[in-house]
Amino acid sequence: MRIPIEKFITPDRKDSIKRTWYKFSSNPLSIIGLISVLIVTLSAIFAPVLAPYPESWGRWVDFSQACQPPSWKHPFGTDIYGRDILSRIMFGFRYDLLMAICILAMVVPTGTFLGLIAGYYRGTWIDTVIMRITDIFLAIPSIVLALAICALLKPSLFNSMMAVSLLWWPWYSRLAYSIASSLRNEYFVLAAELIGAHPLYIIFSEILPNCLAPIFTKMTLDVGWVILIGATLSFVGLGAQEPTPALGTMVSVGAKYMPDYWWMTIFPALAIAFTILGFNLLGDGIRDALAIEEI
Amino acid sequence: MSENLLEVKDLYVNYKIYEGILKVLNGVNLTVKKKEKVGLIGESGCGKTTTMKAIMRILPDNALIPNGNIFYKGRDILKMSDDEIQKIRRENISMIFQDPTAALNPVLTVGAQLMDVIKYSTDEELTKREIRELAIKALKDVALPDPERILKNYPIMLSGGMRQRICIAMALISAKELLIADEPGTNLDVTIQDQILRLIGRLVEERGISVILISHALGAVKGLVDKVYVMYAGDIVEMAPTEKLFSDPIHPYTQALFKTVPKLTGGGIPEAIKGRIPDYINPPKGCRFAPRCIHAMPICMKEKPPLKNIEDEREVACFLYE
Amino acid sequence: MNNDEIIQVKDLKKYFKTSLGIVRAVDGISFTIREGETFGLVGESGSGKSTTAFTIMGVYEPTDGEIYFKGSPLPKSVKKRPLSLRKEMQMVFQDPGSSLNPRKRIGQIIELPLRVHRLHVGRERERVKELLEMVGLPVDFINRYPGAIGGGEKQLVAIARALASEPSFIALDEPTSALDVSMQAKIINTLLRIQKELNLTYLFITHNLSLMRNVASRVGIMYLGKMFEVAETSEFFHKPLHPYTKMLLSAIPVITEEEEKIKPKRVISRGEIPSPVNVPSGCYFHPRCIDCMEICKKEDPPMVEVSTGHFVKCHLYT
């Protein structure tokens, strides 16, 4: 970048964080979302310590405990190999969250960067090239593309992650594009151009900070959706493979034993729903809290 | 008094925000008689719109009303049930907002929105044709050419002046007794603003309804209303018949405000009133204008001056006139 | 060309292609702005006065015509103008809310021009404080976000930013139309004081004629992309010639008796400014004009100089 803009002001973020928290916490649903997400995250991180039967996560068999219905000993019951479902769900959070984080780490910067560039150069060939490629990716039904890739390669967690990433970035590029191209008309962008600031400075220092709130919100909401897609792929047998305790795989395997051993499917499915709901409520709360208000 | 259509009595409104409690309205008193045209003027941020929103009962969720009454034909609006206030909003009082674009739904045609308003503004069962005819008549009343075509248009296809007229047409359907006009046409040009204000003036005259007009355009207020309330930082500081107020303002704030209006006769613009509108979290203890007032006396810092009748139809809240 | 002419606009045209047809936003206007003066441009919205300012600033590339800055032709687009030229010309916009990046501190906003043009290197922060003081804002605003200050204060920050690059010419596009009268007085007085101190030249755009009376040294009035009348301010208000000028002047709401006296006899304004896609034949104003003659419907009148420095474009005066 041509113009080094050091922040010469010591940022006083404390007050703005407090204000954001005040707005966030005034909506009880946001708090519920935050608590759910914390439960999921903490049980994922500390699964080896917290899980009542940590050995249940992998290839482990205890037929004496097989197919136990929910009880005090096994709150969510056990599966056909006698593994504790609650423990497996906690490990399942690990895989699903890890997958979501990896996917978003690939998807968000790529999509945002391309969208910002296209949005700033709206109406030029740069815009056309980037956005038409985006459109092509959006035009392919996502699940079909993911299935095709997973079927082509060996079904595994990594391959399913690659597949989901490939079909997810266009959403971020669309989002960044729509914000950037509308901000392009704001007077503060025009003022920076009249002053003579470099386009890269304008894109990253004037436009990007205004995109962060909606992108962050979408990221939070997307954690749920990425988990859902991952679960779908696992369910049809193209994602993580048994005995990896991915939630989708557990639902899929357990479904064979419905309705007699209902707990094998219902509890992992509820765990997926709980995670998605939590992230959605959290995302909504963050969106409202980060909205700029004039006083 | 039975002839009072609307009576706001000692109204306080606070907003709860992160930093604390904004004490915006500080005991507002305001009366509107039947068929009376009332103006409300003052700097932005002095609580004019808040007062109107309180009357319409459309304050945001974080607003609190610790004290005060709003009597509409003798009944307190603040104590009405939701159904009652909605009926009043549908049939008696209506408000025109500052921004005509934001007040119209961009995805529905003008006709659909207008006919909805007509349908719900009366208890009678109207046929579709009757509703349509009323809609066309409403558009004709606000001097819109070719109403048949406009009914089919989306708001974006119309100019700002036309949209503002549509908002007026809608408001007038529900305003059988009182119309609140919050800076109509402020964002439009002088000629269009002039047309809009004259239109409102003519329509309220014809229909014999009362109107509260809020505007920054002091000249426009002067040409339209019978009496004017001057508001500063949540207080009514002066009330007088229009002619008297403009020829002889007596509150120091009104005097200072009138001075800052650019004159067509030229001669530059006098220096603005020093300082800014007070911090509503910790407002000045006494008269809220005292810190900016050139006549401020010790008592002004301690006590709030009451709104006092000093002569016929003329009230002022200032210790200079004790 | 006189040396004191800082901006010269010659037969400037700016057309926009839209789905409805070609919009002639600015349609062949010429005027000059002299050094140290305030040239006022008035007209209803859609008259092309803002487009004129944006075209001079290079935000829009003119369709045709020339703009000279201090005698030399300006590159059409701001992107092709060297930094030294961008430094000389600045702009203040209509909407203070959108003029400042809500995610940046006031200090960072005013500092940008200093960084870009390498002015006051090493003491940028002190310079920002000086600029804040110059526009009459408290120095502690430096750490605030735009969301925490009022609309008028935002506009003063925008003015400070425009001043930061030490320009000689500033285009002011309706700088006070979104504000109330008391804030307007503060901003206008600040602008006029700074103009005197720094010998700045202003292009001042507003639809508020009373304000124009007190700000501009010369006034031009625009209608549908054409300039209808140009005159010294006092002449413009005391001896308006064009029927459109008279109509606008008579519509101004005023609050005192003295003002009422100098207003022309009330000409009831009728109709709205026509769509710029579908302009009337002949003189664009004829459908709304009370003095409309046969020739007005057919021929566009030429601009004539009626008395020294007073130009008018109307068949009544040819």
C-alpha cells in the first residue's frame, strides 16, 4: 500500500465493547444462543475430560453394554457396540466445529476479498470476471457438486470439507460485493478518492471495516449450515466415516435401527438442531448488537 | 374545556440507553383546539418528534413515560388499550412523516397501499369499486394528475413531491379530526415545499380538521398556522398567536432562533446561538436554555421557569417575565 | 482570460444513459468563478446543479465541453488528475451522515489528506487539532466516532477534512440543507470566516435562496441542465429578469415584513420540473412559464448580457 496509515490514536475500545454487550444482552434470545454455543464449544474442547466414557469415541466395543436405552448410567443410551452416545456427541461436536472453522477459514477471506474488489470496481471488466465466476458456482446445485466431488475422491472428512468450501465462498463474495458496491456511492468513499487515496487503501481501510459486521454475522449463522451440510454428506455416506463420531454419521448409522433403538438417531439429531439453533440465535444477536446506531 | 381536541399535560418522556437515561421531554404542555392549526418549531433534537410519537403512541420500546397525560377529547391516550389506540390511528389522528420514501412500501403499488388504508379507515363494508373510487378521489384531492395511472405505479416510479402528496392523501383518509405533519417536504425544493404546505393548508381548511405542523422552515409555518409553540430541549418555552410571535418574540431562545434565519434582504447571518443542545442524561437543573442564554440570571440555574400566561393567548416560560 | 479566474467552464455537457433514455443532466452551460469569490448555483432538484459540481470535481467525466483550472484545462476524470491538482480542489457533500466513515475516528478521518499529500509530516496530530479548532470544534473530538456527534458537527468535520489538503477551491454541495437554521448559521459563518482567512474560492450549491442571498457574491440559476440567469447577488435579488427566477423568489417563505416587500409579486408556482428524459421543446421552462410566447415553444433562447455581468436566457430579453 502506498500510504501507510498508522493508527495514531490509542484505541479506546473498552467503551464500545461494553455498549455492544449492553445491546446484545438486552435480548434474551441472544443470551440463549450464546449459552448454547458455549455449551457446544466447551464440550467440544474438553470432550476427553468431560465425557463420561472418553473411550467411546473410536473403535471400542463392549457388547455387554450394547443397545442400552437412556438411563442414569448412559443418559443418551448406547449404540450397537456399547459406546456411550453422550460421549460420542461431545466428540462429534469436535469434528463438526473443526470442520466448520476450517471451511470458514478458507471461504471467508477468499470470498470477501473477491467481493470487495469486484464491488469497488463495479461496472468494469474486473467486476464482470469475478462476479460471473461467482454466478457459475452459485448456479450449480451445491449438494450435487459436493456429492460429485466426494464420490470422485475417497469419502473422508477432508474431502467433504474441500467440497463444501468450494461451494460456499460465492456467498461471501456476493455479500461483500453487495455491501462494497453500495458503499462505493457513499460520500466518504468519494471524499477519499477526491483526496487522492490509493484504491487499495479505500478498499481495505474505508470499505472493509463497514463489511465486517454483516460478514461476522453471516459467519456465525453459517457455522450451523456448514455443520448441517457436513452432516448431510456424512448421512449419505460421503463425509466422515465410521467410527469417526461426526454427528451426521451417527444419525445415519443409527437410522438403521429405528424405531426400536430410537436414541441412537434422535439424540445426535437433536444435538445438530441444538448447535444450529444456538449459532443462529447468536448470529442474530451479534447482528443487532453491531448495527450502527446514531445518538 | 370541551373544545380542546388534544391536550398534552405535563408530559415527560425518557429513553433508556446504554449510557443512562435520556430525559428528553421535560413536562410538555400543549393544546390543540378543534379546527385549530398549530405550529411547533425548534432546533432538531429538541423533542418535537418525540412529542408527536407519544401522541400517536408509536414511541420505541426503550422509551419510558414517567409522568404526564395526553387527553384526546377528554380521554387519556396513554391509558387506552391497544385496540382503542389503533382505532384512533385508523380513524381520527394521522401523521405525515419527514421522509415520504421511507413511509411507503417499495414492493407494493401505490394503489394497493392506498386502498388498504381506505379499507381499514372505516367500519363500513365497502365494495372493491367503492374503495377504488375513494382512492382516486383521495389522489385528486392532493392535486395529483392522472390518478388512475398513479394507482398502478410503484413508489420508486414517482418523484419526491408526488410521493409526499401520496403520503398526505393516505394520512388525510385516517385523519378525520387531527393531522400531524412532521416536517412535510423538508427534503424537497422550495417550490415543491411551498405547494405541499399550501395543499395541507387548503385541505385541513376544507375538511375542518386540526393540524399540528412541525417544520424547520419558519417562513412556511408563519404562512399556515394560527398559533405557534416554540420548543427547546424538551420544554415548551413560548406559545403565541403566529403574527404576534413573529413580530415580537419574547423568549430569549425564540429571539435567538429567529435571528439565525437567513434573510432575503441580505446582510449576512448573525452568529448562531452559542453552545449546543444540552446533554439529556444530565440536563441543566433549572431552565434548560440558561447555559446558552444571554440574559441568564442566578435563579435560571436553579429553578425551572413555569409556562405562564402573560397576556391573552400568550404564554412564556422565562423568569424575565415574572 | 483574466488572471483572477480560477475556474472556467465552457459549454459543459453531461449526459447519463439510463434505461428510460438519455438524461441531459447538464446541457451546455458556461460560467467562470473568480478567485476569492463565492459563486452560487441555485435551482430545484433535478436542475443539474450538483451534477455540475461533480463534473468539475472529476467524479463524472463530462460528455462534452472544457473545464479550466487557473487557466489550464483539467483532465476529465479525477483518476487522471495528478495529486497536486487533487490537493487544490476539494468538496463538501450534502449529507453529513454519509460523508464520514462511521467506523473511523474523527482524527483518522481528518488525517487522511495529510498522509496522502505528505503535509505536516511528523506533526499530523497537532495539525488535526489545529484544523478542528479552525472549524470551531473541541479538540477532544479527535478520538470520537462520527456516530457520537451531531449532524452539524459532522459537517464541520467534513469541512475540516476538505481544508486539510490546503486547497484553493472548495465545492460546497448543499452543505446545510440537512440541518436546522441555528446549525446552518454556525456552519455558514465558519465557512465565510475561513474563506477570508485563507482566500478560498467557493462554488456554493443550494436550493435555499434566502441563504444564497447571504453567502454568494454571484449567483447562477439552473433549470433542467441549462443556466437561465447569472448576475451579481444584489442585482439577482433586486432585479430578477427571468420568469423562472421570479417564480422561485416569490415562493420563498419569509418571516419579516421587510423581506415580504422585496419579493416579486406572488407567481403561483405550477407544475413540477419535467422529467429530464423527456424535455419540452424550445425553452425548457415554457410549460410552467406565465409569460410564455409562441416562439418559446419552438426555439431555445440564447444567453444574452442584459447589463454588465447580468446574463439571462429568455426570449423576453432578446
